[in-house]
Amino acid sequence: MKPLSTPVMSAASAAAAPTLQGMPLLRLGFRPFYLGAALVACLAVPLWIASLLGWVVLDLPVAPLLWHAHEMLFGFAATVIIGFLLTAVKAWTGLATPRGALLGALALLWLAARVAAVVAPYAIYAVLDVVLLPVVAGFLLAVLLRARNRRNLPLMGVLVLLSVANGAFHLAVLGVLNLPPIQALYAGLALIVMIECVMAGRVVPAFTMSVNPGLKLQAQRPLELVVLTVTALALASWVCAPVGVGAVTAVLAGLAALLHGWRMWRWKPWITRNRPILWILHASYAWIPVGFVLLALAQLGAVAVSAAVHAFAVGATGGLIVGMITRTARGHTGRPLQAGRLEVLAYGLVMGAAVLRVLLPLAAPQWYAAALVLAALAWATAFAVYLGLYTPWLTQTRLDGKDG
């Protein structure tokens, strides 16, 4: 009987298995956008540092500093957000998000903007770059409305605001808008930090409880609303407040730092020390209160605002991204949610890059140039490790043969 049952089971399994169509790379949004973002992270930062130190000359249609800041926000961080949401909205609603040829077109649009940034007239780069975010927001909004998923509609609002900040940046560079371009980039960073605060509040305690049976990390909704409200006010004050009211921003940023420190403490980060795929999220989130402390000090003239910017951008954003693009890519390719040695190396390198870029220059200003070079090398190596390990996984069918 046993030899006869095996073919029957195989036939039943084959009948139940979904029909896989198209390139694996284009079956779900995280695949092309995670790889593209990692490539930008790997190449753009060392190129910028080499330019800053005079080792290479970048012939760009925009100032190299603005190119660097814009590409790390919109070519890297926003790209990961796009890939994450294209994947998550499908999981949240059970409805299809762009895939196949449509997903490929979105990825090519993203790639065209990155290439245009270095080879095309600025106006062409601007047009290509501003299109992607609102288009993706439109697709995702339609899916959420069709599924009557109102809980996640605010995230689409933040995507629209990111689109506005991106458009304002390009209009400012072109001279159409009387606004310092860096202010629009600060707005973009502030919005990304808000997304991180919202999503971290959902996933970090949930992931922590999932591997610690009996642990209860229940969010207290009124207090969570206070944390997010103060965070939004502090960031808005930093971005929008006129010169001369730095004390208000300093107070709000200091309060935000305390609230995020309290929030993080309630998540019991110390119990994740033996689980790298979890501690990277906790360690990265810790840079948010650090960033607000530095932002408060910057308003008082004690430190340069770039210290706060890079605490948010390298420590919090870079760390949360490397943690999420490993965890979600493992889950959606049918692999166990356990970080291997290479992933742990990437986590350590990103956290090291944050320390080198943010804290070392504050402690030893005379080592500023060396700190920048070492931070860039650590950052680029981390995402090169990701590309080396994950490119084969994200360009092949899931291990379990499922779609996605």
C-alpha cells in the first residue's frame, strides 16, 4: 500500500500547488525594490564620501551634497518603504498588488530616475523621480479601499506627503519654489522617521512576543498616541519653524527623546540579545531617542544638526531597514526567520557605521575624515553582504514553491 500512496499524495500536492507565472523577481514588490535599494546604499555612500574628501569629482546636475541626501532618502529609504508596502498590503488585504509586467515597469521607472540623476539634464531627472511615489500610493490606496482596510489608510497619506516633499525638493533646486532644498529633504527624513515610529510600534513588540511565550507587551493606546503626537510636533517644529524659536523645538525634541526611551524600555530589548533578527530592530530603534537628544542639542547650538540627521538616517533608518529587509525577505521566500552569520555581520556593520558617523566625530572631531571613511566602508560592506546573500534568493522561486 505504501508505494501506491506516495504517487497519490504527490498528485494531490501538485494539484493544490499554485501555478507560478513570470519571473520570480517580479512576483512580489519586495524583490526588485529591496535589491535596488541595497545597490544604491552600497554604491552611493562611498561615492559621496570620495567626492566630499576630494578623491573624485562628481559631474552631477545638482550639488553633490543634495544628490547624496536625496538619493539616500528617496533612492534608498523610500524605495524600501515601497517594496515593503507593496508586499505588506497584499498580506493585509489578501488582494493582489502590482506584480509581473506592472511591477517591472515600476522598477524600471525607479531605475531610470537613479540613472538620470547622474547622466541626464536635471529636469528629466526630476520628472522621472517624482512620478513613482504617487503612482505607488494610488495603486495601494485602491487596494486598501477595495478591501475596506481603513487602519492602514494613514500610511498612504504619509506616502503622499513624501511625494510632496520630493516634489518640493526638485522645484526648489530648479528655482521654481523659494525654499532651501535641504528643508524639503529634512521634511522627507521627518516623514520617514514617522513611518518608522508607527511601524516599529506595531512590529517590534509583536515580533518580540512571538518568540517569548507568555510575554505581554500590550500597547496602551492613549500613551502611544502621545508618543506619536509629540514626535510629529517635534519633527514639524524642526522642519517648519522659523529661525529664532529653536528653544521650542529643543523642548519638544527632548520630550520626544524621553517618550521614545520609555517606549523602548517597555519592549524589554534585553531579552532579545540572543536573537539577532530581533535585537537589530531594538538596537536600531534606540537611535530614535538618541537622534532627538542630538536634535535638541543642535537647536541650542551645542552640536551640528548633521549629528541628529545621521542618527535618524544611519542608525535608525539604516538599522531598521537592514533588519526588516532580511526578516521579510526570509519570510516571503519560505526561509526560517533566523539570521545567519552573514546577516549578523551586516547588522553589526550598520550599527558600527552609525557609531562612526554620529558619535565618533562628536567625541574626537580631529578624526572626522577617518570616521567618515570608516563609516562609509562599514555601511557599503553591510549592503554588499545583503546583495551577495539575498540576490539569488530574491531572483528564484520560494523554497516552499508558493507564489510570491
